[in-house]
Amino acid sequence: MNSYCESARVNGVTRFADGAHGYQLSIVKPYQNNPATCFRQVFSYETAMKGIGHCIHTYTGNIDPCPAFIGEPFVMPILGNADELMAFYWDLLPEAFMVGMLVKLIDLSTGEVSLTIRNASMN
């Protein structure tokens, strides 16, 4: 396995099995900004809770090079539809951090999925 890891990447996976609605968030990042060493973390949430989500992002701070995200994903309230969530959280970001954001909502009763993606180039 190639352990070269120049920059941080995050992903999320949802699970709908046997009536359970869980999810995982993960980050792959260089250890102490050394691209020769790749560090992987996975955070599992066995049960999704109405109105509660978790946030993980690629970087922390604004120095060069930016250090990768540290710690556990943090709790974020989920209020409104995907467009309202996107606007609310996007507007909280300092302009220097407006790179990209994805909001994915899944209606657990219908399975309907709503995706909203925003990139800085769309401003």
C-alpha cells in the first residue's frame, strides 16, 4: 500500500441495515505534515439522531502548510433543508476557508436524498 499522503482528504459513509441508521466519517492525512507518513482515522456513529450531525474538515488553522484536522468530528445542529444548511454554515466560514462544502440530507422515513455542493469558484 502506498503511504504517500500529501494532503488531507475526508469522506463519509451512511448505513441503512436492519433498521439501523448509522454513519462513519474518516480522514486520511499526512502525519505531522510529513507526506511520507499517512495517518487514517475513522469515526463511527451507530445511530443517527434527528437534528444532530457531525463535521469533519481537511485542515485547521491558516499557516503554511495548514495543519490537518485534529481531534474528533464536532456536533453540528441540522435545521432546515439542505439549501438552508449550506447557506448557514457557508456564511460562518472565514473567506480564506471557503474552499468547498457538501451537505447531504437523507429522509429516514422515505430514503429521499438531498445533496447540496458548493465550491468557492461558485461565489
